[in-house]
Amino acid sequence: MAFFHQSLALTLIIAAISHAQGQNPGRPASIQVHSDLVLINALVTDRQGAVITGLGASAFRLFEGGKQQVVKYCASEDVPVSIGLILDSSGSMSSKLALLKQAALQFVRAGNPADEYFLIEFRNRPRLVLPLTGDLDQVAQSIADLTAGGNTALLDALHLAVGEIRHANNPRKALLLISDGLDNHSRYTERETKRLISELDIPIYTINLYERPSGNRYAIQRQDPGILEAISTPTGGRSFRELNPKKISSVAELIASEIRHEYVLGYVPINRERDGKFRRVRVQAELQVGKSFRISHREGYYAPVQ
């Protein structure tokens, strides 16, 4: 895993330089560039789930291993995002494919027009249907053309998507997985996948379309829809469960809004040891007295080994 996201770190550094020059016009800004900058994505929402924007670095307190760190950079601009759509087209989704398409299409419509997307569908194995593109009509058509059938290689699809998103153009990235959470055909294990997730600095959002099947047609499947939440939470993303066609578009719009308004916090850790160990991170925010809020953020990262 890369210890920091180089392009996004550069964006944050440029922003810091611009700010410093604005504070001291006519005087060159001096800033030290650290190669071990750690980036943590964080989302702040109120009690109703609305995104809270406009916070600066001073509003956040960040801890690693129980020790408070200095938040050096904070970015929250609505900039273009590279997004991977991971869509379940397996047989268990036959009755819910229209709902999946509705959610995916509304998600794309609600995004920044300058966003770029790739699309992976999965059944017996994952398949890259559409490489990264900014052509939203092409994305919409690829979603509309999906058909259902076969087994479910959910975990394999996630591994393929992680490989694709690491080559994306935009500094800010995200993944959206829509599925019923039933996996019966992956080569990768849950343990391997959770390790992969713990190394990501990219939020993963999931929409869970699970419903208990009638009869025993899918009885051999691992009926563990909780895997979707286990995928999302460590990355700072969120998992939503919704089967109501009247509400699914609102869920998709909410996810699009959250992705666009996440904060990216940058700090140089006090612990500079390169031991490959997992470093757990905790983020707090200071808002006005009496204002209730919730913070979702990446749980931590693995230190480099060299």
C-alpha cells in the first residue's frame, strides 16, 4: 500500500501554499513537503444525515494510537471524483435488478458533471464492462444494458475494482457497490478482502438490496448481508439497506452528496517507525455547543516497511 496518496497530497500542499501567500502577500511561502503524509477521509453529518460543510483544519482533532496529531491540511472542495461502480448482476438479483439500475443511474445523475466512472458487473466472475470515462451517457447505457444470471463473485469484484481505481485520474476517489450481499463464487476469502479494505485510503459505499429468499433456491449461498457493512465501515464509507423503489433514489443522491463533501485531513504522524503495523486513527470535531453530529472516517492505515 502507498503510505500517502501522492496526487492528492500535492493538491493539499498547493492549497496550503496559496493560503500562506494570501496571508503574507509579497512574501514567498515556505512549506516543508513530507513524504510520509497520511491522509484520512472524514464525513461530518448532522442528526438528520445532512452533510456539514465549511469546517477548517482547526475544527478537527485527530488521534493515532491515542496520541493527538497535528492536522496540517484539510480539503473539502467539491472537485471531480473518480468512481468505481460495482454492480451485482447475479441470479439472486433477478427480481431486484430494476432497483439496482434505478439506484446506480440516480447516483450518476446526482454527481459532479466532471466526475469519471468505470463499471464492473459480477456474477460467476467480475467483468470490467466500462473502463474509466467521463461520458455519462455511456455510463447510463452500460447500466441499463445489465442482465441478471449466474452465481455471485462479490469479493472478487471488489478486488478487481480496487486495482482499477488505483489507476484513476482524479485525486479524490470512491467506490459504490450495490448488491444483496450474497457471495457463493469468489476465489478471494473474506479475510483477504478485509485486509485489502484496511489498506485503502478510498471510501467504499454500499447499497444492500438483501431480502430473504422464498424457498431454497439460494440456500447454498452464504447469507451474510452484514459483509457489505463490514466492507464500508473501515474505509469511512457507509452502508445503506433499502428495498423501497420510492426511497432508493434518495439514498443514491445522499451517497453522491457525501462523496462530494468528504473532508480529507492530512498529517505527519508522530510515530515515524516503518514497521508495517496497523495504526488505528480516531477523528473528533468541535462544532458549536449543542449541535449534534456524526463523524465517519477511515479507521486507520498500515505503516510502510521501508
